[in-house]
Amino acid sequence: LEKVHTLAMTAVSFYQIDFTFDRRVMSGILNECRELLHQAIRRHLTAKSHSRVSHVFNHFADCDFLAALYGPSEVYRAHLQKICNGLNKMLDDGNL
């Protein structure tokens, strides 16, 4: 849970503070979260479910995707704002 908290704080920080985004940092934290989730679900879910988890995390940890999401383009800015607002609320409420 601590790693998810770190991920949320990092995502929000990169959004709020210009020129701080580092795709390698974000990708690394996402990959660590993926591995922790795999450990938690190892004995409870099928290989197909593990594959789905990997697919989702691999997509969001892709450096090109992250660069586009956090880039200067307005295309993703509204989506990123909604994500970060939600993360902030969960952090404030103590849910992350």
C-alpha cells in the first residue's frame, strides 16, 4: 500500500509542478506496483488474470504513453487533471 501511496503522490506532483515529470521514475514505480500486485494475487487468480494485470500496467508504464500524458499537449490535460483530482481526494481522505 505504501508503494501505491508513493505512486499517487508522484503522479500528482508531476502534474502540479511544471518541468518535474520524469517518465523513468513514473514507469519504475508503476512496474514495482505491478510486481507487488502479482505477489498479492499469485495464489488467488489464474494465469489469464495475471496476464491482464500485466497488460494494464505495461500500458500505463510505457514511457511514450507517459510522455504524451504529461506532455504540453492539451489533448490529455483534462483527463490528467481529473485523475489527479481523484488521487488528491483519495489521499486527503486517507484512502491511499
